Amino acid sequence: MSSVDLGRAVGHVDADVPVGWNQRDLLLYAVGIGAKADEHALVNELDKSWTPFPTYPVVLMLKHDGQDVNVFTERIGGSTPTPGLPKLDPNRTVHATQSIQVLKPLPAVSGAGWKLQRRVVAVSENKSGIVLESEYKLVDPQGTPYAILYSASFNLGAKATGKPFSKRIAGAPPAKPIPKDRNPDWVVSDQTTPEQAAIYRLSGDYNGLHIDPSIGKAAGFGGVILHGLSSYGFAARAVVKAVGGGDPSSLKYFGVRFSSPVKPGDALETRMWAVGTTTQGLTEVAFEVKNVTTGKVSLSNGVAWVKKSEKGKL
Ligand SMILES: *[C@@H]1O[C@H](CO)[C@@H](O)[C@H](O)[C@H]1NC(C)=O
Ligand SMILES: *[C@@H]1O[C@H](CO)[C@@H](O)[C@H](O)[C@H]1NC(C)=O
Ligand SMILES: *[C@@H]1O[C@H](CO)[C@@H](O)[C@H](O)[C@H]1NC(C)=O
């Protein structure tokens, strides 16, 4: 292993990863993020409202182009070793932030030749561990970009020098704070099921933390926790429903910070505030997701850009 120097990790470009999906993958993802039987735009490819859900590309970071189960520990860490990092423990790695900017609507079937291009854009170290942030670009066989993702992982307890360090060359736009002086403009309540993580993992994240209670217990979570990206999708569905009139193609950007775990079966509430308009005329939404019963925030720093429907008007 090369010597530890966090600065060398920033800017590292991975080998391109082949990715692919079919219509069944999109339908499976929809139920993994909690879509109900009457959400025809997500679960019913026979309905004219059906369209690929725009946050789908986030699963490709681990799914790649496979159709069967993969080995989680072989998928995290990228396709080529990142120079400058200390040894990181996959059992103590949690998702910190995630965003996706939608550039073009996804086809229902990718076919061969699509790629995910990854580079490391930020690394920081503090007393609690090391945060690593990557940029992923989804490109079609001609190299046309369809989506740009930023994803940060927090390696709890990891240590390079033990001194505070931070370097960033790119990243997601910052979140706007939630207005403190007014109630949310939209609130959507939803229910995860006890099987939620068992279903979501079929989209490509086979981390044992989400199926084997003993791993969750060892990690201090008291059992299985839901994939952060499943609750991310729950919140995206809520934003599409409330602001975008139920049309998945209304969603153009979606970013969050993962603040605390969700357990399969928890009831979630997504609280949304209109906070501005983007230069393209999209409604800028700030949001958070809470555990309905405990009131604890599980997703914070939420940002969405939505083409607001008449139904979504305030
Ligand atoms: C992570 O947890 C799994 C399941 O408990 C265990 O088999 C594996 O050895 C652990 N990995 C490390 C690096 O500790
Ligand atoms: C270290 O950074 C993480 C991620 O930004 C943050 O959650 C944590 O509170 C920080 N810890 C300290 C001790 O500053
Ligand atoms: C959410 O609230 C329920 C009901 O109080 C509780 O059982 C569950 O553990 C909470 N979830 C988390 C992740 O704390």
C-alpha cells in the first residue's frame, strides 16, 4: 500500500465502470423506495404515466452492470485503489451525503455501453474519522452525460495523521437552510415496511448491515437499518408527489445529508419548504425527513429542484 497522504487522494480518477439496467430493474427500484400499488407512474410500465424514476442512477454506484447479487466489500472503494488513503474498515463506513443532478431523462432500457465515471473530489479528516467524497458521471455509449452524482462516505474511526485536514475541488451546491419562521409548505407521511431493506438491496447494495441483524448490532445500531438511499428515494417520491404533481420527470436535482438511521418499518414524514427559484425557473425546495414517532431527523440539508405542477401550487 502506498504511503498515507490524503491530499494525493483528491483528484484521483477511477477506471470507468460499465453500468446497465432494464425495465424490471426500474420497477424493482420503485418498490425498494416504497412506491405503492397505485403509484402507476413508478410501478406500472403499462401505464402511459410510467417513466424511469430520476434518482435511479444512484444504485449504479454499487450495481454496475450486474443482474445478480454482488459482493459489497468488492464494490466499495472504487474500481482502482485510491492513492494516499489509510486502510478503511468497510464495516465502519456510513453514507454521509448524496446528490444527483438530472441532465437528461433515462431510457427504460440502457442497453450496453453505458458507463459511470468516478473521481475523488474531496477528502477531510477530523477526530471522528475521514470523509471521502466522489463525483460520478453517468454517460451513454456516445459519452453524453445523463446525470452527475456526488456521494460522500464517512469512515468512522479512520485515521491518517490525526490532524484536521480538508481539501475539495468540486461538489454539490450547498443546501439552503429550512425557514425557521414558517410551517412547511408541503408534508407527506409514508410508511416503510419490515421488508423494505430486503427489497431495496435487490437494486445492488448487498451490504450485510441491511439484512444481518448481528452486523447492525456490532455497528451499534441495535439491528438492521434501512439503506440510506432507500429513505433518499422515499423523500424523492414525497417531493415528486407534493411539488411535482406526481410526475417523476419533474425532479431535476435531489440532495441530502444522512443524519440518523431509519429502521425498516419506521414511519417517515417529509417536510418541504419552497425557498426560491433556480435560473432555469425550477422551484427550489428545502426539506427534511423525520421519524414520525420520535421526531428525530434522519435526512437533513435536503435540496430539490422541481418543475412545479399546477397541483403543486402553493
Ligand atoms: C465485517 O463484518 C463481517 C460480518 O460480521 C465480518 O465477517 C468481517 O470480517 C468484518 N470486516 C472487518 C474488516 O472487520
Ligand atoms: C467530523 O466530520 C463529520 C462529517 O462532516 C461530522 O459529522 C463530525 O461531527 C465531525 N467530528 C468532529 C469531532 O468535528
Ligand atoms: C422511529 O420511531 C419508532 C417508534 O417510536 C422507533 O421504534 C424506531 O426505533 C425509530 N427509528 C429509529 C431509527 O430510531
